[in-house]
Amino acid sequence: MKVGSEPDRQAEADRNFEAFQKKLPELLKEHAGKFALLRDGEIVQFFDTARDAMVHGQSEFEDGLFSVQEVTEQVTDLGFFSHALHFGRV
């Protein structure tokens, strides 16, 4: 398994967070309270829990380049959690 480098992870995190913020007004209408799994600046899928999103991201993207962000009115950068980092298996 090849894991993305730190610059790769940071670029992925930034791209995903920016895309998420732009889409947030529309997302709130149908997905408030859900957790979005993001990759390449696109939303892959929504989940009921952050853990479910993480598990799916880990199984789907072996390079660890993905982000998880909660759909909430208060846009919050969740730090490492929202950033595209390689997490150990959950």
C-alpha cells in the first residue's frame, strides 16, 4: 500500500475543504448532521457517523488521501480529522 506524502495529504485536505465549503448551503438541505467522505474535491458519499465515513475511506482509498467533514451550519475545520491523512485501521 502506497501512502500519500505529507504535501499530497495537505493538498488533498485543502482541496476537499474548499469544495465542501462551497457546496455547504446545498448540502445542509438534504444532509445536515451527516458526515461527508471527500476525495479529489468531490463528495464520495454521506454517512451517519464519522467512524463509518473513516472506515469506508480507509477501505476504498488505500493511499489514505481522503477527508471527512460533518455537514453542519457552522463550518469547522476539524483539524487532523478533516484532513486527508492516513489513519490506522479502525
